[in-house]
Amino acid sequence: MTRLSGPVQRFRGAVTLADRTRVLRQKPVTIWLTGLSGAGKSTIAFELERQLVEQGHACYVLDGDNVRHGLGNDLGFDPHDRHENIRRVAHVAQLMNDAGLIVITALISPMQADRAMARDIIGAGNFIETYLSASVATCARRDPKGLYAKALAGEIPAFTGVSAPYEKPLDPELVIDTATLTPSESVGGIFDYLREHSLAVAA
């Protein structure tokens, strides 16, 4: 990670987050979807985004696969690089929240410490850790990308849930059982949480 050098300081413009919130008529939050590969993160993230936009909200999905084509294209999948990938995504999410946008992330983010770092960067009041709960067996049966079969065959090293650990969230804001719920029902559960807590709704 590059360290800052030289005289670097923060500048703040005349437009505040309160101004952006008033213009966009929404409270910006980050809905951080975490879970195993195949748990439904991308499917749920993009459906949630679609429904939020239909309701007049400005939002954006930071999908794990997508960000690795640019923001994280220099990173691998060892613990250090996973940590750095999450750090970068968290900072982007924080900037987008500061712009007044609702952000939905879809990353495995397997380690508790890395998710805690993301919460700290984004801000606890704006961070909604959402655990998409589905067992390795369930995800392996779905295997939408064929990754579990390759991992079990030894073709993918350090694959989360097979040859690398996944630490379940200790105290997430929301748990969605994607092993039993459809994507539509899962998105509905997230909307229920947002409504109950007056988040991501017109200000």
C-alpha cells in the first residue's frame, strides 16, 4: 500500500452531506452483503438496486467481481490482497455515501477483522452488515460459476469455504437465510429492515 508523502491535507467544499441528502431526499447508507460464493450476493444486490431506483433512490452496486476488473485488478486472493481489496471498496463506498448515494456491496469478505475495518471506514451509523446465510453444501449444489467443483478438484487454491476459512458475522444488523428464501423474498427482508429503521427512505 502506497503511503502518503509530502504536504497532503483534506479540503472541504461549501456543499455538505446535509445539502446532498436534502437534494436526493434519502439517507445514504452502505448495505454490506457478505456470504459464501453462491450465497446470492450479486443476484440480491442488483435486484435490490433495481427496486431502489424504481422507488426514486440514487444507488449503486459495488460487486466483488466487477471491482476486480479495475479497482482491484492488481490484487490476488491471499489474505493480504483480500484485506486490501476490502479496504479499497470500503473507501469508495464511504465516498459514495458522502456524495449522498446508497451503496450496496457484494463481496465474500470472509474475515471478521476486514468487515470491522470496512465498518470503521464507512462509519457505524451508515454500515448495514447483511449476512447471506447459506451452507457450503447449499452453495456447492448451486455452484453457478462452477467454482466449487474446481476448488474440490484442487484447481482453485485458497477457495473460501473449501480450502480457506469464512468467519460468520458475530453481530450483523441483518441475517438473510438464502438457503430457504428466494431472491425476491431476500430483497423483501432487506426492505423490511430499511423501513423499520427509517434508512434509505425519503428524508
